[in-house]
Amino acid sequence: MSQTVIAIDGPAASGKGTVSKAISEKLQFNYLDTGKLYRAIGAKYLEGYQPIAAARSLESNDLDKYDLQKPEIAQAASEIASIPEVRAALLEFQRNFSQKMPGAVLDGRDIGTVVCPDAKIKIFLTASLEARAKRRYVELNRHDKKISFETILEQIRQRDERDQTRRSSPMIAAKDAKIFDTSKLSINEAVDKVFNYIQTKI
């Protein structure tokens, strides 16, 4: 099989991370959760680093150094992701990764439009705001019983707005991306639908 790049984009809690990881395992492809790059920079930023300096000095082991699921890190990541210099600093890292053999699955918000515009397969996962907030609430409630559904709903709404309106690499579906709405799908159903589509394209 020749080297294939699969770009999977979508908003927060649309299922893109879980689906992307499952697809990479099924195909035995390399997998990069590009959101982890921004969350690692967010974690460094919260430690006192300047965002651009943090992005330029990012190393692979930074991705394992922090608890990247913390809400405050996700919030910081979303804010600094709108800085053009931060996105530019990470572009080369992501593009180099996409060239790994035998193929690569990258998930994020601008993979199909900016990072890998020539990707052979582009997918955009979406879901209703309420469905995504519910998923994130279930996930976070395991660790923090005090967190409220309303808080998460508002955080995701704000995140969507930031991601869609930033000047540098706004989150939009690539013109040639296949769009899947996962609002009413289980994880297994979403993985199967996306995998079946990918098999028709490879």
C-alpha cells in the first residue's frame, strides 16, 4: 500500500479523536492527535512560557509530560491556537508526521484545509452542540463531580465560535471532505461508517 494521508477534522467532542485512533489501528497507520500539540503548548503557557516560544520549542516528550485532559489546559489551548505564529510553528511538525510510512491519520481542525490540503482522504465529523456537550460532560464528570452540564455546554459553544472565527486557519470542512454527523451514532457505529468510506477511497 502506498503512503496515504487521512485528514479527520471536526469540532470538540465530535468523536474525531476516538474515531481517528480506531481507524489508525485498523489500518496500522501512524496516528497524530494534533490537539495534543496545542494542549501541550497550553500547559507550558500556564506554567509561564510565552505561547510562540512554547510552540517553537515543543518536543515529542512534552506530549506525555502533562495531564492534557484538564479543562483549564483545553481552554488555554483553544485561546493560543488562534495565534498565527503558534499555528505556523506547528505546521512543519504536523506535515513531517503526515509523511510517515505506510500512512498517517491526523485529526484536528484544519488538517484537510491547511496542514494536509493534498490528503488523499478528508473527513469532517460533526454533531449537535448538545450531543457534544453531553459526551464531554460524561467524560469529565468521572474525575470532577462538581462540573455542571451548563458550564460544559457554554465552554464548547465558546470554543466553536473561537475555532470558526479565528483569522488563521478557521475550522471549516474542506470542500472535498466527506461529512459525517455523529450526533446519534455510537462510537462503534461512527468508526464503522468512517472506515467503510475510507475503504472505498484507498
